Amino acid sequence: MSPIAQILGSVLQLFNFLLIIWCLLSWFPNINWYDQPFKTLDKIVRPVIEPFRKIIPPIGNIDLSPIVAIMCLQGLFGLINNFL
């Protein structure tokens, strides 16, 4: 695997990890998203989630867009591993 593919794969895995943490933290209503480090995490993850939310709006209290985003990131990671 080329160094570029390794770097891209590592960045995608890191973002996937941050997305999962963001999802888990969203279950706790007492988290203040305006305090650090939550604010930084939200600024990193939310721009990626928003396009998926436009396609798949939340159903009541259930938001499926992070699941779709994780699946797309995993697919992109697989493509990077296969082509690079």
C-alpha cells in the first residue's frame, strides 16, 4: 500500500472514530456542545453529517444519518485500499 493510501486510510479511520464518539455523546442530554472539547468535535463532525441529514431526515428522535455516513466512510476506505 502506498504512503498516500495509508495516510488517507488513517484519516478516514480517525474520522470514523470521532463520528462514533459524537454519536455516543449525543445520547447524553446534559452535554454542553458549546464547551471544549465537545465544540471542536461538533465542528469536525457536523459538516459531514449535514448532507446526509438532508437526504435522510431524523425520524422522531432517531437520526439514521450517522449510520449512513459511517457506511459511506467504510466504503470509501475499502475503495482507497483497493485502488491505491
